[in-house]
Amino acid sequence: ENEDTAQKIEPADQLVDSWESSASEGGPHTGSLVNTCVTEASKEEAGTLEDQDVAVLEETLPDQIQSFKEEAVVRVANYHVPPGAGDIVMIQSDHTGAVDILSAELETADLLGEQRKAQPPPLAPPTMWTTEKTKEFKAKIGKEKNGRMVVKRGEVVTVRVPTHPDGKCICWEFATDDYDIGFGVYFDWTTVTSTAITVQVSESSDEEDEEEEEEIEGLAPVGDVERGSKSYLRNRYGEIMPVYRRNSHREVQAGSHEYPGEGIYLLKFDNSYSLLRNKTLFFHVYYTS
């Protein structure tokens, strides 16, 4: 047995001795041979690893793609776009990543506040004219019932004139003694239950009365009457003519406006800019067919 073992080991020793001797004789060629063997072994090992990675990816990639598809379907189901025409607005949170989808039609709801609701249709401007026969007009209107009234200093008088079923147009005429007065016309889109003309008086110098007027009437003029005051209007109110100061003490101020529909005209006589003087007003309003 020892002899056989020696015979088996001897060729290996001889192979090592021969390789070492050839390496010492060959010099540089032997080094390149060693490098080539190492490089080929590394390539084979790398190729084996790549084959293993590809095999693993081929096994796991379909499952990952399927999971991504399922997750995408869930997201689309969660963020369903509301039906209906109109612009779509998508809002994503920077903190949570949550997405909100809004339709432009939701603007008419209370989600965006009362001020964003639909406004009433625009109204055509009135027809205005003047006459110089102030004395004759005052003498005639002064004899009629409710044809004359006093607008006190700091007051705003609103004459509410409902549309009449037999009429198609409203007309007005007015004049004052000695001093001018502010005048404007508005329209209340509301159902008419009575054709009676009513008069409301508010003291703009009293803040409590202003709040009551705004709650009841929804219209509180502010600003400079000489430049045309702006008004806070409810959604059902439309502006036909803003309040301006009129030279009603020199000429009779007259005008007309065609009915835009069913509602109530608001004719405003504004003396809020006057701190000292009351104004005597001669006024006549009627409808025509």
C-alpha cells in the first residue's frame, strides 16, 4: 500500500517540479499564462452569477409586475373621477400624498362659499332724460297723495316697486327743492306676491340700522355718491344703475327700464352724504305696457 501511495503522489510532485522549472525558464510568458487562467476563471464565475441573477429575476419579475398592476387598479378605484361635463381639478397634498379630485360643477354648491355662487343675469341700462319744467312738475306732483316726501340728512330712502302683470316697462320722475340728491336703481329677482309700492327708510349714520337693512334688504350702498357708489348685493340682486348725485333741483330727472322679468325694482334716494340738509323730494313712478 505504501508503494502504491508513493507511486500516486510522485506524478504530482513531478508535475509541480516541472511547472516550477518551466516557470523559471519561461519568465514573462509564464506570468501571462497565470493571469489568463485567473481571468478566464473569473469570467466563468461572473457568468454563472449573471445566469443565476437572470433566472431569479425571471421568476420574481412577473409577480412584481402583477402586484404593481393590482395596486394601480386599487388607486384608480379609490380616486374615481366624478361624472359630468366640466373642468376637473386634481389637488395632491405635499405631506400625505393624498389626491382630491374636484369638478368645476361643484362650484355652485356650498363647497367654495356663498360668494362663488352663480350671479343673476346682467341687466340692461335704463333710458334717462331730463326736463326743465321743474316748477310745473312740483306743482302737479305736490297735489298727489304720497307724491312728496322728505329725505332727512344721513338717510337713504328705498322705494320698492314690483313688476306689474299688465306692464312691460317702469317709468320714474323726480325733482328736489334747492339741493341735489343721490339716485340709483336695482332689481330684486324674487317672486312678486303684491303689486303695492312700499317705502323703506334707513339711517346710514346708525350702524345698527345698516345691519338691519342689509339683513332685510340685502343692499347697503357705500362709497362716494358723486362717483357712483358700489353696493353689497345678494345673489338675487342686480344693478341697473349705481347711485349718483343728480341735479334734481335744477332739472326733472326721468327714466324708464324694460322689465327683465318678474321681480321688484329698488329705487334708492341717497342723502347719506349730507350731514346738515334735509331734501324735499317730489316723486312719481308708474308702469306702461
